[in-house]
Amino acid sequence: MVDYYPLLAKAIAKSPEGGAQARDAIFESARAALTRQLRNIEPAISETVIAQEQASLEDAIRRVQAEFSYTLDLDDGLVSFDRPWRTEQLLLPAPDLHESSSP
């Protein structure tokens, strides 16, 4: 089976648009392309192999979704946020968690 994660992550990183809608469009395009390619293989491959490849793609989609978005569970409901596109934007200075022993 193919690891589709690097392909999806690269497509999202190159996308000029951000957000969940852009990712969803990429995911739908990948699903359609994979199904079309698998169905056009000659000689035909089994439905089991097709299902395995589609499951592999869905696993990669879940990994990408987890990397690029997250949800907060607040008292009044769920709120979703998109993470920044660029890794550099995710890098923040680490807070000093050690208590100072001197006043």
C-alpha cells in the first residue's frame, strides 16, 4: 500500500488558500483520483485491493486533519480552529516552567 500522507501534506502546503474548505477540496480530489486510477488498472485488480488502498488514503486524510486543525471542547459547545500553514509559524519560544529558587 502507498503512504498517501506525504502527498496530501505536500498538496496542502502548496495550496494558496488556507482552511478546512481548501483541505476538504484536496481530500475529495484525492479520493476521486485514486478511485479512477484503481478502476482503470488493466488487468483489473480485486475489490479487496481497492478497498485497502482507499482505507490507506482515509488514514492519511485523518492524519493530515489532525495535524492541521484541532477542536476545543468548551462548556457551550465545540469550537474548531485551523492551525497556521507554515511550520515556522508554529515554533514559539518555550516558556520557562522552572520556578526560580532565588527571589
